[in-house]
Amino acid sequence: QVQLVESGGGSVQAGDSLRLSCAASGSPFSDYAAAWIRRAPGKEREVVAIISRVGTVRQYADSVKGRFIISRDNAQNTMSLQMNRLKPEDTAVYYCAAFYAITGEVSGDVSRYRHWGQGTQVTVSS
């Protein structure tokens, strides 16, 4: 099974940028579709960005479309989330998550994701 570890969170001002990274180990990361999922205080988990096994399919929540970019490097077993023009409402714990998938498969259903990192806090102040 794949193990996931996030890094790169922090506290920033509105309008700033931040880049999150996810390091995968234990199993070929290329076998897994992956996503960045966040949980804001008092809210349900939200899938903000999705990427297929080799990155040919990428999808974004409306709340981050045009500001966030998801990418992956299977040779390095890593995934990233470039977050631009951050807003206070982006404040949340961000999780890297994955599920074993067929080529091109992605999912916006949080329950599909069987493997999770420990999360990294992103705080955006106005």
C-alpha cells in the first residue's frame, strides 16, 4: 500500500502563493489516482483538485479553479498543489489522498480515497 506525507503548509497573507507537496512511498505512485482534499473548520471535507494516474486528467473544484494547479511526477513519486491568489476561505487542513485506479480514472467522491496523508495546515489571513 502507498503511504503519503504532505509538506509545505504555513501561514500566509491573502493574495500570496503557497506550494504543497506530497511524497509517496511503499507502492508505485503511478498505480494511483490522487487528489488534494481539504477540511476547513466546521465544514465537510472538500475535494479541491484531482489528478489521474499519469496526469492526463485534472479536475478542480469551482472554488479553486484558475488559482490552484495540481501536478505529479511519478518518477519522483510526488504530487504538488500550487496555490495562487490565496483567500482567507482557503484556510484548512490539506490532505494528500489516493486510490488504486485504472488509467484515466478519477473521482470527486471523498469515500473513494483509501490512502491519506496526515495533513498540513494552510492559514490565510486577510
